[in-house]
Amino acid sequence: MNLLTCSLVTFGLALAAGCGSEASGTTGAAATAAPAAGEGPARPTPPGAGPTIQWFGQSAFLVTTPKGTRVLMDPVPAELGYLLPPPVACHVVTISHEHFDHTNVAMAAGTPEILRGLTKDKAGWETIDKKIGDVHIRTVGTYHDDKKGAERGLNAVFVLEFDGWRIAHLGDLGHLLTPDQIAAIGAVDVLLVPVGGAFTIDAAGATKVVDQLRPRTTIIPMHYKTDRLKKDLPLAPVDGYVAGKANVRHLDGTELKVVPRPSGAPPEIVIMNYL
Ligand SMILES: [Zn+2]
């Protein structure tokens, strides 16, 4: 694929010319210094509308900031069974770890920057801390299991910050977070959290991790069994995670427009739809 492909993708991409390039400049985006998440947000409520988030199944999301920067996260391969869109125009692709269900960079159109959370030999974490468009992207090292990576290796949490919003994509997190990891992630507005178990934290683990991070606005479960998932992966459906929880919303379409919650309102759990 090339820049021409990038500009041809039918997503009304205002920033197509910048596809794959790194923009510079600063905005009023949240700084990296953040209070410990469990202590409640000391930050002002993000101003106005937040990002648009589209799910493609498993852990693959396209996050589009209000200013139009497009971040494709953990792109999914067609072999899992989800219907994939035409190549997705985006400025950057993030990859939490190198397992096949998170690394289909061919999902992206053009030549976006590819940010891999792990080093080439997968034995360490890359230190990612950079700005692309209006998004500050950084990573926090974690593990794919609860044995410090002995079973399934390392995993990187990707944190996106823009316009006062903070999104955390937990990748294939396999354990509860340490205080250092919670502090490094910071106070989260939108949390993308695996819930399907077997390879990641399960419903109970995800519930605990959500309690650790206390996202302010939205919780989006991912990496669970759906009727589309063809590959024989022993994932649990999302039901176990949402059972007994309040503020659950099933999205009709595939795109969620995130808006601030009313003051004092608990976060919503949004069950995304897929193509
Ligand atoms: Zn996975």
C-alpha cells in the first residue's frame, strides 16, 4: 500500500495528506504527570466532545480524536472471523504485543507510523513517548500472564492523551496492575479492557482492574467470544463481565462518540458492535 491508497480510502480523512507523517506542535493535552488513579481525578473534566471509537473485533479499535488524528490499535486479522473494512486510513498503528490477533498492520491504509510496544526480540518493552498529530502516545510495560511473562510474554499498555482526554488500551493484560503501573497509566477517562480470560484477565480480573483504574467516562470490554469469532479460541463471552453491573449500554452501530459523563455519574460500560 502507498500514500495514494491512503488518500483513496473512503473515510473522509481530512488529514490524509499527513498520513504516516508525524506532526509536531503542542496542545493543551494532559501532561504525563497524573494523580494516582485510585485517588480520584484531580484534573478538570475534559472540555467538550471526546474521541470517536470504532471496534473491529478482538482488541482492534480505531480512535479518532476531535481534531482528526486517527490511531489504529491492535489490528485484527480476517482469520478471526470479523468482517474487516477496506484498509483503514490512519496516522499511526499501535501494537500491544506480537501475537497474531493483534498485529495485522495490513488493516491500515498507506504508510502510517507503526508503534510496537515490545522490542524486536520480544524480551523487553519499547519506550514509547511521542506526539503524533494531536495525540501524545506512551506505553506502560505489563505482562500477558500473571507469572511475569513466563507463559505468554510481555504486553504493553498504550495510553493516548489529547485535549484533556486519556484513553488506555490494556492489550492482552494478564494480571492485576501494580501501584507503579497504575500511577504510570494515570487517571483514565476511557478504558479498553480484555475480559475474555484464557489468555488475558477474565471477567473477575477485569472487574478488579477497572476498580484499580477507575475510568471516569467509559469502559469498553474487548478480547471476548462473539458470534463472529470463528477461530477456535477458548474465550468467554462478554456476559460474565457485565453480569450484575449497572450502566451497561449495547451500542447499535459500530462507532461510539464519547462524551463527558454528567458530574458525579459513574462510567458507562459500552458493549461495542462490529461489522
Ligand atoms: Zn490476543
